[in-house]
Amino acid sequence: MQSITKTKKVKLSNSKEIEVYLSKPSNNKNYTAPTIIVIGDDLNRNGAMLAVCDSLAYHGYTTVCPILHSNMPEDICNSVKRDDVVNITKELSEGEILKDIALLVDVIKKDAEFCCNGKIAIMGYCLGGNLAYLAATREIANCCVAYCILDVENQLDIMDNIKTPFMLHITADSGDMTAEKQKLIEEQVAKIPNIELIFHNNVKCGFSCMGNKNYAEEIAKEANYSTVDFITKNTTEIL
């Protein structure tokens, strides 16, 4: 399926204007699929994220990749220190970005150009995954998916507040992930009914994004199929 792509300025109800990349199927007459908001590893827009959007559009989804922050360090997933992650997560939780995403959701539902069926999924990578993780506690979207959340093992208390169906992809071989930490995450997830957890072995953060230096095609396909199935299940009306 061919896709239509463009950049678009979106004005939020708080008068803020943000730029988004929009990729959608060219044949969208009577379109009934959800819209997926894709949040990049640095909360900005890069080639890997645009490839994700275009791939999803090819398979029938309208996708939106917003520029939410323009000053994050380059290659943040592999360079950020734990103390910085704590501070960044606190900033995301208490700052304006989550509010901006909620307002963007409102625009997407009302603007016909986004071809939305009224259902929204949020999918984030690395630091964008941290944001999707936080969004799942706020009922901003119908479901959220996070790949490679930074320092997730030290932010497990957030799971207690998750209200939205949430899928979490974790790379077992990234950073300082150990068997003990993996067990701790699994035990916490087991307490929460609407979380699906997938551990991926022998890959590093970025494995699921074409164009990333850590891209692993076969494992990425499996992970991304799981994500699409999860989003479809949680954004499709049962008749």
C-alpha cells in the first residue's frame, strides 16, 4: 500500500505549535484504523523514526511523529548516565511534554487529515519509550508501547499507576541488565493485569529500527508484529 507523507504544523489548544511528520495510506477512503503517535529516542524526528512511520503506513496505519524536544544529547540511549535519566524522567512527568501529547491526541481525533477512527496508540523508543510509559499512567491513549525504556528497573513503581494497556519491549543484553534485574521486572509486571512484557535476547537498544546501527532484522520483525497485533487488539471495536 502506498503512503502519503508530509510535515505539518499543528496548533494545540494551549496556543503552542508543534511540527509533526504525517505518514498515511494513500487509499484512505472510509478509513477506520487507529492513528499511531511515534515518539523518537531523543523526542525529536530522525530517519529511523520516519522509517517506522512509513512502514506502519504501508501496512494501513496513519502515523504521526512529533518534535517534542530539540535539545536532547545525540545517541542518548547509549550515552546518558543513570542520574540524568532520573532527572529527565522527572522533567517528562512533571513538565509540559505529556500535556502536549494529550493535546495532540485531541487534534488528531478532530482533524480529518489524520484519518483517525477515534482510537490512538502511542509508541515510543528509548527515551520516547519512557514517555510512552508515563503516558500509560494518564489514559492519554487507548494503548501504549515502549521499546527499550531507559533505566526501567529503577522506575518499576510507575507500573502501579498504569491505566492503559501497555506493551514493554526490553533488550536483555543492553547496558547493565542482569538476570536479577530481569526477574525483578518480571515479578512487577506479573502484578499488573494489562501489561505485556517481551524480553529480547542477543540484541541492543535500537534493534527494532531500520537504519539504527543495532538493527536486527529478524528479531525486529517478530517484535514489530507483536506490537501491531497488540495495537490492533486494543484499538479495534468488537462487534
